[in-house]
Amino acid sequence: MATAGPVSTEGANSTRAAGTLRMASVEGQTSVSSLQTNKRTIGHRGIDPTGETTYKKTTSSDLKGAIQLGINYTVGSLSQKPERDVLMQDFEVVESIFFPSEGSNLTPGHCHVDFRFKTYAPMAFRYFREMFGIQSADYLNSLCNDPLIELSNPGASGSLFYVSSDDEFIIKTVQHKEAEFLQKLLPGYFMNLNQNKRTLLPKFYGLYCIQAGGKNIRFVVMNNLLPRAVPMHLKYDLKGSTYKRRASPKERIKSLPTYKDLDLMQDLPEGLLLETDHYNALCKTIQRDCLVLQSFKIMDYSLLVGIHNVDRPGDEASMPVPDQKRNQGQKPLYCTTMEAIQGEVKGKAAPEYSESTGGMPAHNPKGERLLIFIGIIDILQSYRFVKKLEHSWKALVHDGDSVSVHRPGFYAERFQKFMCNTVFKKSSLKTFPSKKMRGVLTGQRKASTAVTGQTQPGQPSVMVAQTNAEQTQPDEDSDSAVCPTSETPGIREKDPCPDLITSPLARDLADTTH
């Protein structure tokens, strides 16, 4: 009996141990499976068993087809309506059309799932497109004639991104709250465009919604800030914050990492150097955009900065070529922001450095010529209760002034000071050299062309400057944007900050408010 007891107990323990092992194995497999599933899903974006991207369980191919069918129909039908001034009620209009796969009297047949397509404020967005110089025919040609290209590195937001084949437009899926906020923002956006045509805010060309499979998929069409035709050597997402504002190790191994504020302060301690008039005009534009964002209690936005180094060795083979799909007289849309920032200086010839590729001329302290592409992004977030809680919690643990999420007024002020004191600085030398010193950017695909400095016949040249080297309400006693002082590294004391309004470019910017 005494012997049998332990044997029986050992057997039971062995059985229980085996059972526990099997349960642990099953749980482990479930955990691994769950982990793999989580890796394949970010927000509403996921991957189906075939490897195709999905958004709210709608495949990317169905979504792209629905986008093109819907935009082609709505913009085409809108072009038949006479032009008129935009009315307040236009911002609240929502038009809807059903697209059955077998087709209807109004819609063509298609091979995708049945869906309903909604267009928000069509008259208002047509007005916006016209203000940006986009004709309906060009809009349709860019978005609907060729397949949309899905971006393979969409980021951690869970959104899907598509780019048009001619590189002009970006399509981004947005959440319900973001779409709702943009609708409320439209009247103010309309006013800002009329008062500040040199804005760095996103250029919104359309807001739409696709209803399929019981889900609402909302998306916006915007300008493409970073053209694929111009190789970017550096890219920064800047908020003016230092709390955890450094690219992660996972981000750094990407082919084109998106660096952050602390990275820029380490990589470019002397900032990006701009010609004085360009610097003043840019800071004035940032100041005005900050006031608009603050008035709508918007925060957590960023300044996206793309940098192309013209003098980077060995890049001749990667130089951009003219887009054959674009009309000869049509400039790329990412040019317009840079040209607007510089403005048209009375009595001076317009700069010729970016006729085909866009970009603002700058240089680094090494004297290397740069083209920078900039714009404010992620503006569809207001300072609501959740953000207030987030900031309060972070402020308890960390320095309240350094965290990213902040009340709109403080956020804007910090943003503007960081952009105009740390990121961008005034150069002491002339930005625009003589024509003999201007480099040719477009068309340099052969080494011989790079050596001679001449373009091939029939290829437009892009003149690039060669030298040596963002949002809130301003101070109550000052009407000028923040600018460097003698305490700012890299700025000489004898180079005082002039009143922005005295600059010809700044006067041109200021005239848009009158």
C-alpha cells in the first residue's frame, strides 16, 4: 500500500504534467499564431491569405477599382454643371451613387464588389482644385487613366496610401473622425486659401467614401509632397518636440528612413541654410499657417521635409527625367508650394532652378547644394479630451514642454520657433549665382552630360542655386515670425533679423491678406 501510493501519485503527476505540457504547447501555438496575425494587421490595414493588402476586409484591387470608377463618374458629371461661386451650403452637400457590378443606367459594369460612392462638398472641392490650377480633365487623367500605385511603406497609422501613375496625387484612407473634422474645417480652409495662397497646409482635392461589405472606407486626395522622380537623400518628420523624437532602429534600416527632430539636430546642427528673402518668406508662411491651425485647435501636426542633395557624388544615374505623361505646359504640383513661398518679386526675374522638379534651393554648411521639399502634414487632429488626457499623463512623467502632444497654442509656438530657429537659418551669401554657376538637375543621366554641365537637346534644364553653404500665434508685441538671433548657433551677430514685412517677398506674402 505504501509503495503503491507513490507510484499511483507519480503516474497521476506524470499524466497531469503531460496534460499541462500539451496545454502549454497549444497555448504557445495560439500565442504565436495571434502574434503573426497582429503583425499582419495594423489598424484597419491587413493582408489576406493570398498576400494582398486589405482595408476593412476589402482588397486593395477592389478598392483601387472603386476609387477610379467613383471619381471618374462624379468629377465627369460635375464638369457638366456651370461654374459659380461657392456658397456656405456647398460645404455640407454629400452626393451618392450606387455601382452594382452588373452596371446600371448611370454606371458601367465592373468586376469588383458592389459599392456605393459618396462625394463630399463636390462644388467646394472643384473650387479648391481650380485655385491650385488643376483642370477636371487633368485630374481625371492622372487618377483614372492608369492603375493607382500602392505605397509599400505606408507607416504605422494603419492607413492605405496610393499615388497616381504620374506622381501628382496621393490618396490616403482616413478615419471617420478625421473625415468629419475635415468637413467642419472646409469653410475655414476656403478662407485661408483666399487669404494665404502661399500656405504650406495640405492641398485637399477631394473627400470621398466607399461603402462596401457593410463598411465605410473614407479617403482624401492630396498633393504629393515628395515626388518619386527626384531621389530623396534625407527625410524628416518634425514636430518641434524632443520627447522620443528619434527614429527607431527598425526605421533606420529602411532604404529611406523617416528621421525625427533629435536626428535633425544631430545631423544638421547648423540647420538648412536659405537665402535671406526665402527664409523670411518661409517663416512668415509658417507663422500664418500656425495661426490658422491654432484657431481650429489643431495640434500634433508635422513638417515633412524631403532633401535632395544635388552635389552628392555618384547620383548622376539617378537624376530625374522629364515626365512624358505630363503636358508640356503643366508644372508638377509639388512645384507650386516652393514657387509660392518665394513669390514673385517685383523688378526681379523669377528663379529658374526648379521648372520641372520643384524644390526650394538651400545648402548645408559643407557648401553642398540642396533642393528641399516641405509641407505641413497630419492636420486632421484637434485637441480633444483624449489628447488632453494624453498630454496630462505625459507631463506628469516627463517634461511637459518637451512632449509632442500639447495644447494648440503652445504646440504652435514651439513648432514655429523650432522651424525658424533650428531647422531653417539664413545664409550670409547670395542664393542665386550667375547662370554659369547653375547646375543642371533634369536630364543628367549620362556621365558625360554631368561633366560638361550641358543638357541633352530637347530636355529642359533645372537651375539650382549654388552657394557655400514650423506653428502658432506670435508674441503679443510682435507681428513678425520667429527668426534667429545672435544666440542661435551659426548666425552672426552682425546679421540682425529684419522686419519680415520690409522684405519684398514678405510684402508680397502680406499683400494676400488685403
